[in-house]
Amino acid sequence: MLFALNQVQNCNLELMEEIPDAFFNSIETSADYGFHMFPAWFKTERGAQTNGLYGEGLNLFNLIKASGREADIVKWYTDYKNIDQHSRDTTTTVNYLTAISQELHDAAKTFFSSLYKAFDSFWFTEYANIDVRKYIRDFKKTNDVYFCPICGVETIPHGSREARSALDHWFCKAKYPFLGVYLNNLIPMGAGCNNPPRKGEKELIYTDNSRSKRQEFYYPFVYDGEVEVILKCLREPTNIEDDCGEWVFQFKGVNAEHQALIDRWSSFFEISARWIEEVLELYVLSWTNEVVNVIRESQLEIDNESSYRKAIEFLQSTKKELHTSPFNRVQWHFLEFMLTTASVGLFEAYRSIVKENLIFE
């Protein structure tokens, strides 16, 4: 995939950010906790409830005050939002609440987790006039992408109340709770990218979860640069049942720095392997059926090699761009291989299969 994503403008989902913004903007000057630390609409829409989210805010307030590090914590909250800078500049400082206390980290995690869950709450969706399902639909339209924008081989669910789980935290909320409802940290993606063994709670800007070394990492909302996709055949398929051959997708950037980002993206999300295992191998087993349909509908003569090639070329021309139908792009590369690189033996073997299917019909 790897193309620039655009945030949905004026989507109202960002109204949730006003709650922690107000909280941290007032914590240094507030001696006592109260609704004055929240946006005015919070009490109006949610009611004067002092349990749940409000109570979790009180616990976080008390622990911050007890730490005596209010100014530091407010700065950390502000700095955390520079996701693009942290991703591209390894000299930036990333502070963790666990450096003060695990209790403080856990309290922040609880508070922001409740805010994240509140995206689906009646009081917020009524006030903001939006829900996560609508946001994800608008995100797809804005970016003209209808599959996971990270890997391109998964759908992004938006048709149920589980849609919120598809709005994933780029910097995981378990380690970066302050980014729990920050919209630039929320990216719709498929479960295969989001869940372990891929992203999960793994670090992006460190080489491992022990945070031993900083690294540059791709960030979808500021990405730029074209990527050349190359399919290499390590071993051609044979006539053995279900033998799909051996393949590898390579992704080539515009320069060394760009290539490093691409390599980390591909390795981290296991892109080449997933394109092959989830798309290419299935297509290798069935693509001749599509050729049969093209020849039959176009009334081409299969005994003529040029007609067979013409059928493959026509089929390839029907494959769309990666961001709208990534399955088709993977298939396009296989058809390109058949037209330009495949051995004569493999090319003719598939032609025999097509002829047999036409005769059988």
C-alpha cells in the first residue's frame, strides 16, 4: 500500500479530544477537582454523574497532584501528539508515565480507555452527531480506499458496534495512554495488521519492546513517495496438485532513506508473505478459469498463441489500482509475470489447461 492518508475534515469525532485537552490545560492551576476541568458540554451531555469517567478523572488528578510533576506531565501530554516527528526524528524525547509510577500510568490508561469506549456512548454520539461507523465510511471515501490502508488485503469493518475496534491506535494505548483518543493516532485498519503477531502492543519507534534503540518508522498521515512493486518468482508452479510455486514481493523506494521506511513497514506487517499467502497462491490455482471466460466471451481461438496472449492481456487490463482493489493489483503482477517472464514450458502448460476447460465445456 503505502500512500498518503488524509484525515476526515470536520468529522466531529475530534470533539472527544477536548476532554483531555481541558483536563491538562487546567490541572496546574486547579487546586480542586471538578467539572470546571472539563468542556462545558461534558456535564450538559453526560449529566452530573460523578462515577465512571468522571471518577476515573479524579483518580488521575489526585495521582498527578501527588507526584508534584504537573508541569512535566502536561508537557508530555502535549509532546506525545507529535507523532510524525517522533516517527521520523530519532532525537526526540518520548517520556513514559511509568518513569514516575506504574500507578500513575495505570490511572491514565483507565481514564483514556474510558474515553475511547465513549466514542460509542449515546451522550457523545448525540452531541457530536457522528459515530465510529460513519467516521470509517467517511475515511474510506476521503482516501478512496476500501481495504486496510496498511496491508491492502483486509476489509475494515464498520457495520456493527465492533467498528470502534477497527479504529486502531497507531501508537498503542497500552504504552501511550495519552494518545488514546487523539484522532491522528487513530487509523482504520484490519485485524490482521492490528493484532499480534504484527502491531499489537509492539513499539513502532523503537527496535523492540525493551526500547533499546530508536528508529524511524512509517507514519500514514505524513507519508510521501512512490513505491515500485516487483514480483519475483523463486520457483515456478508445477503440475503437482496445489503447487503454487515460490514467490516474493519486493518494494522499491525512491532513495535509501525511503527504502528503509518501506523495508520496516513490509517486515513489521509481513506484507510480502500475506500478499502471497492470502491472495497470490489462491489466484495461481484459479486464474485459468478467468482466461477461459475471456476467450469464450470474446470468441477467441485458443489454438492461436497470439489469441491466448491477447486474452491474458485483456484480463490484466481489468485489474484496478491497489488502493481500491488490492487483490487485483496482486493478480496484475502475476499476469505480468505470465506475459513477460514465465518459461515457455509454464506458459504452454497453462494454455493446455485453458484448452481442456474449453473443450470440457
